[in-house]
Amino acid sequence: MPTTAPTADAVHALLSAAAVRARARQMLAAARAGALAHFTLDEGRLDDVADLVVAVTRAAYPDGVVPYHSRWRHFGFRGVDRFAQLYHPFALSGAERGRARVELAIVSVLLDAGAGDRWHYQMLDGSAIGRSEGLALASLDLVANGGLSTQLREPWRVDAAVLQRLDASLLGAAMQSTPDNPLVGVAGRAALLQALGDRLAARPDLFGTPARLGNFFDVLAARAVGGQIQAAAILDAILDAFNPIWPGRIVLAGIPLGDVWRHDAIAADDGTAGLMPFHKLSQWLAYSLVEPLEEAGLAVNDLDGLTGLAEYRNGGLFVDAGALVPHDVDLELAFAVDDPVVVEWRALTVALLDLLADRMRARLGLDAAALPLAKVLQGGTWTAGRQLAAQRRPGGGPPIKVASDGTVF
């Protein structure tokens, strides 16, 4: 735990993917030393995990063309690109199309925490879709149908004034949440979108007056140099713009940290010892903004400047495949996100995804440029984790339960 007061620079350093990776490697070192309270590492199992994920990737993408892991993979329905279908009548192009895509991605990612095993979103044809894909389609309909716009003739917009008055009742209705079809964390999701609206209104330098979320596209475009932008710069902009919206998080030196949690295995000599950052939803958003920027003609470089995502499909893969063995963990309980069990699990997930990526590249004869983490996840670990969960548990839930408030997983 910190023994000296950290400087603002030391705290700001936690708001980066580099800090996530460096501190996850500290947790990995502790696991290798057998020093963790809740997990034993069987590193020899990683070769089997790599074989499994390579097989899953080849089955899903036999032509070898693996797309990025991003929210855009979830907007398809029965082979139809629902984004293109719903937005086509408005003939959006250029910067306005970029703004609309950025708005949709941000809202959808913020609504993408675990939905629970019982919730499903029903489409007009009667199809019921659950989990992340259902949340994606629900959020797409909410935005595309003008649910967050102040402009009747511009329904695709997301405006701060609408977000600020969005409550749990309104959001629950849009997401079809009922006592018989309960969506986990509706109140938390609504509060998060309200906080987003407040944040937009508080930053006219970024979002204009009146505040519109789509102006974040212009913020990112302005960060490009010579038509190129680093993936880590996208995350930096996201954390600067949105990190204060996360509820009930650690605040240090007056700076809200967001998805950062405490664990004794993390050492530092700058007053930030014991703090393990993840920025999972922020990094998921960064991955999801790559394609809108590329469509706008910008080159996004160094995708591995981001980390793998510390979420329950990737983490569940390592547990279900035997690379991470829980001990002193009651698998019948649901753990809070700040519990050391969850912090260890998530940090080890980030570190092991880097090791797994190296093994996959060796098997496929590819380098990091050809198979970045964004494709390892998509190919990949997320699908393999889901498949193993479905084989091992009714409903396909994670091996370790997390009590979600709708803002982390």
C-alpha cells in the first residue's frame, strides 16, 4: 500500500495501457513464485490453450482474414450489417458518418457490461438474442431510432441533454428489461449514461455547445499526425474525456482512476503501490473506434500499444483450460469487482494474453503486425472462452462469478 503521497504525474501514469501491462506482469511474477492467495499458475498448459485458440480461429476464419475484436462484430444480425441497414436512409458520409459511428460505439460499449444469464433482446422477427450481442443490437436500436437525439431530423445523434435525463425506467424499457427478462445492472447503466451526459456538458472544449457525443470523432482526428494515430493515443483521449464518469472509484491526488483496484502484490516507489489498473471498457472502446477512424482515412498504428481485455470470457478461458487454478475460492459465491480474487484473475488474464499471443503467432507463422492482440481476441480467445464455458456450465456463465453493477464487465 502507498506510504507516500503520490504526485499528479504518478497518478496520471496509471491512466495508460502501459501501466496495465507492466502491473499485470507483476501479478504474473507473483503467480510464478506461488505467492498469490487465490490462483496457482500452470504455465505448461498455455501450449494447449494456444492449440485450442488457433483451432477456433482457423474454424471461424478459414481464409485467415481475422477482423479486429470490436463492438462492430456484434452489430450484425443473420448476416446483415444492421448499422448499414439502419443508417443507410440518411446517407451519412464523411465526418458526419464518423461522428455517428463514434457515438454508437461509445454508447454501446458503455452498455456492454455483463447482461446476466436470463436477459434477451427480442428482434422484430421474434428472435431473442442474449449477452453481448443482444446488448449491441438493443443499443443500436436505441441510438438509430432517435432515443438519444434532440433533433427530430437527425435521429442518429447522441446529445448530452438526452443522456442527462435518461433514468433506469427509460433505459430498462429500451433494453426490454422486465421482471421476467431482467437485465443485470440497469440502474448502474443508466447512471453511467447520465454521468456521460454531465461530462459532455462539462467539457465544451471537447464536445461543443450544446454538447454532442459525436464531436469526439473530431477530437480523435485532431490527434492524428500526418494521417496517423497511435492506438495508445486513442485510449489516452478516452481516459481524459470519460474516466470521471465511472461511479464509486478510487480518487487519488484529486484524479478519478476509473477501472483501478487494490492488490498487495503490486509494488511501486511513487506512492501508487497496491494499485492495479485495467481500463477494460475504455480499452474495449479504443478497439471499437479503430474502424471508424480507418474508414475516415486515418491509419491506426501499434494496436498492441493496448492490452488484452480483462473480462470474463478471456479470463474464463485460462481457468477452464487449466492454466489458472483457483484455490481458496468458493465458486458458488459472486465476488465484488474489488475483491482480491477478481483483481488477481483479471491481472493474470492480461499478462497471459500476451504470452498466448506469442505462442499463437509462432504456430501461425505471423508477427505482431499481422496478428495483433485485436485479432487474437477476435479469432480467438473470446470465442474459445465462450465455447469452454458452454461445455462446462449450464447457461455458459463464467467459472468465477462476479457481482456486476453494470459498469465493469
